[in-house]
Amino acid sequence: MSNGLVYDVSAHFQMKRSDTPIQTVAFVSLGCPKNLVDSERMLGLLAQDGLVITSDADEADAIVINTCGFLEASKTESMREIHDAIRHKTDGKCKRVIVAGCLVQRHKTKLLAEAPLIDKLVGVFDRERIVQAVRGDERSATPAHYLGKYHAMTQSVFEDDRARLRLTPRHYAYLRISEGCNQGCAFCTIPSIRGPMRSKPTGRILEEARELAADGAVELNLIGQDTTSYGEDISEPGGLAGLLRSLDRELSDVFWLRLMYAYPSCFTDEMIRAIADCDRVVKYIDMPLQHINDEILTRMRRRVTRKQIETLLHKLRKWIPGITIRTTLIAGSPGETDQQHEELVQFVRDFGFDMLGVFPFSPEPGTAMGRMDGQHDDKTKQQRVEELMLTQQEVAFARAASMAGKTVKVLVDRPADAAAPGDFVARSTAQAPDIDSVTYVRGRGLHAGQMLDVRLAESRGYDYVATVPAATSRSLKVVGAAR
């Protein structure tokens, strides 16, 4: 069943084509980890069909770009990659250009106008048809109009993320537990792109987790648009707390389970207890708060107040000692006053988040806040972003400096480059891949996927520099990899 879109736009132009079949594919994956999972699934399908995946676009018969369309900046990046691929085509270096993902789902008409030499547009709900789109041998009729609001989909239809060709290192992976979102935040385009909340049954998640573990993943990062609402749409017993306990109990080969994209208004005491109780669930929460002022939170339709946020944050720290709390904020939203911005700055200073990111407000078409009066200019928004990040920098640098001398367990990601202050790049439980700081480890004989205790010697800004204790160093040949 398909309610996405696969458009054949080859009729829009005339170009000489080779009769030789497509044999090699270059793939560009843009956007968030949720989009990355879609890319990995599409790559798995292409590889299963016998197509050769190459990292060199000059060697590819076809180029696929899985786009992000969340923000205007994401669209700009996606269009740059699309035009690069089209230049390969017009130069005779490849035969087909296929564009997939969120930008297709959101801006199909604009894509056709701006890049008519695209051969196929594949929406987010039609990723299973990527082979037909790449090969160009689809026999069934293709939709001639936009279907993209997911109105015909049912809870029984959900993407299967198994059999992926992973783009992450072998030792960690992303495990999607749900798709879509019901929150309806006034600044967000995700429901219009990805549809309503759909949870995977626990049994299917366990199957995918075991497959990833068998492929070498010792760290699974649990993702969704709103992970704390997991199970509400399918009456999954226990909800997120029950899922965490099941994963903790069943996955003997996985050492770290990390919870991402937690929504503050849906966080229950039972979820906190599950995180505290489960040994494999790392004591880390990624919980985008966006703001702290009540008026702004109401305007954003966040369904939560400052008091509720503060109560939850303090409860997390009290019930789970040492927990790492990451958040993201939006600066310069419509009508945000200087006083409301200062309230957010002071909140960041007072609470002391372990990790924090800030985005300037982006007035996205089709969103309620994108149409609101009181839009700030780019200069004002950027100034507010910088003030928040400088405030967080003081907090983070002080915390990093205070960690000197402590011993932590890390997972080695890769060898460091020549300019790094260590020999290997690693992460502790407090550091999620790609978005947080890292720990540089000085030591020999390490390898990706290895887990070991290190001593934090110093901090370098947000990052740490660590050494391998002598006793550990002597036993590395025995300890070996993490699994």
C-alpha cells in the first residue's frame, strides 16, 4: 500500500539516453538520524537487487539524494546536492538522478520547477520503490498528483527498517521506534511531512534490535519524532517504559541503549524509573525544550509550562544521579521580547545543561508561527543564538574542567586525525554520536567498537582528553573488542 509519491518526470525534457542498464549507484543522505534510517533501508534494497553502491559519484550510473526538508537551510543544502548531481548527468557522467525524502514530500511542485532534469521523485512513504525508481523499469502506473498527507495510511502499515545497509560505523546504530508526530507544535513541519504518530510493536523493534546487534552494534540510539509518546497509538502495554525494560532484558549483546527526542509534556514517572532501573539504558536524555517562557511555550503549542519543565528536570536529576541532560532551544521566535529572551538565557545559566544546541527561528511555510506577526530579522535572531551559546559555553567549559581526574567508560569510534590531541576519538555515555562533544584517547592498540575505562586528563573546550590507565593498557590484548 502506498500513499507517498513516486513521480516520473522524464517527460519534462528530451535527452539522449544510453540503453545500458544501471549497475552502480551513488547515494547522498542528508538530515537527521531518522532520515538516515530511511537511507540505510533504501541502500539495503538497492544492494539486495544487485546494484553496486559506490562512494564516488563519477563512477555511478545513478545518483540518489535523500533530502531533508525540515528547515529552509535544509532545503538549500538539498538543492545544492541535487544540482551537483544534475551537472554529473548533463556532463554525461551518470544516467539518472533520483531525489527522495522529506523535501519531495513537502515541495514536489517547487522541485519540478527548479530542477526539471530529475528523473524520479520518491516521497517518504514510497522508499520501498527505490529500486524501480533507480532502474527506471517501473511497469505500474505512477501517481500524477500529490497524495502526501498520509490520510489513507492505517496503524497496520509501518515501515520495516530491517535489512539495512548501514552508514554508521559497525558498533553503533539508530533504532527507530516510531514515526510521525501528533504534537502539532506551531513551528514544526514534521506532521505535514511524516504524518501522524505510528509506533512499531515491541516485537518488531526487538527483531530489528537483534539484527543490528548481530551486525556488530553494541550501542543502539532509540529515535522517533516523539519517543515519549511511544505505544499510545497502538495500546502497547507499558508504553516507552515497557519498551525500555524489554530491550534491557532481551538484548544481551547490546551494552548501551540511548533515548533521543523525548518530549517533556509526555514524560512520566514510570519512564524515569525505567531509565534508572535498566542497566543497559544509559543515563542520558535528549529532550528538546525549545523555550522556558510560558507565553512563548503557549505560542509554540508545546503543551507544557515552565513549572512543569523545571519539576521534570529536577526530578530526573534527583531520581537518576549523574544523568546527562541535553536540550535544544529556539531563539528569536515571533514576538519574543528582550525580556523573554533574557529569561531563557538566565534559565540556561541557572540549570546548567550538560549539552545544548540553539537554532534561530525559521518561519517555515505552512506553519502557524511562520504566519505570525512580530517576525525578527536575521541579525536579531543570530545575536540571540550567540548569547545563548556563549552562556552555555561557560557552563559546559566549567563542567568539563571539573571532570579532570575522573575515570569513565568510553566506546572507541575511530582513529583521530593528525591534528587531534589524542590517538583515537571515543565517546562516554554522556556523549551521543555526531551531536555532542567527544573524548580523545591517548593510547595505542585500540580499535573502533572497543569499550574501556579511561582517565580524563584535561578538557579542550567542550571535548575531553583521556589516557588509558597503565593496568588497562597492559590488558588490552586480553580485553579486545567490546563484543
